[in-house]
Amino acid sequence: MIIVTGGSGLLGSAFKKILPNAIFPTRRQVDLSSSVHIKQYFEKVGKKNIDAVIHLAAFVGGVKANTENVYNFYQQNSNINNNVIDACVWAGIPKLVCCLSTCIYPDRPYISYPLTEEHFT
């Protein structure tokens, strides 16, 4: 069994297409901000049957929220990531992949739109 966090996000939505048999828990099913809740969820689904966790979830907001609350977003996401790692180690899950996506909004005077790969080299 594969568990994929962040199933409603950008990456998670794509993973639903390529891993249709994986389990995609919602926020209501597991609170990733709590290591205890993650461990309880793993117990509920049968931690010995979990082959891998693909961790894609994150605390997100819009450009304004991210800009005005940099530390809060960093702290929340660090906490979520540490909790997922801790729970996977505790449950003896043999494989964990952590991945994230990001958005960027460079200033127009320094870049032209649409953005291409060459803009990031």
C-alpha cells in the first residue's frame, strides 16, 4: 500500500492519475501538523501494510500570505515534514519520498513572460 499526502494539491492531483490505487488521505483524515495524529492514522490503515509514503502536502497560501508570513510558512512546513518523517520511522515504513512544488513571481524588469527553462539557468 502506498500513501500519498497532499492529494488535493498540484503534485498530488497528478499522482492520482499515475497511482490510482494509492491512498490519498485528506486533512480531515490525518492532521499532518501532529506526529501523534499521523501515527494514529498509520495504525488505523495498518502500518505493517504500508510499503511507501509519498509526502507532497504542505501548508500553503497565496503570494501575499507567503510574502507577509515567511517565517510562519517555513515553521509550519518544517513541522509537517518532521512529523511525517518521524511517523514513518516509528511505523517502520521502508520507503519515504518527500517532494514539493513551488511558485515564483520574479519582478518584470528582470524577466520576460512567459517564463521558460532558460530563465532558471
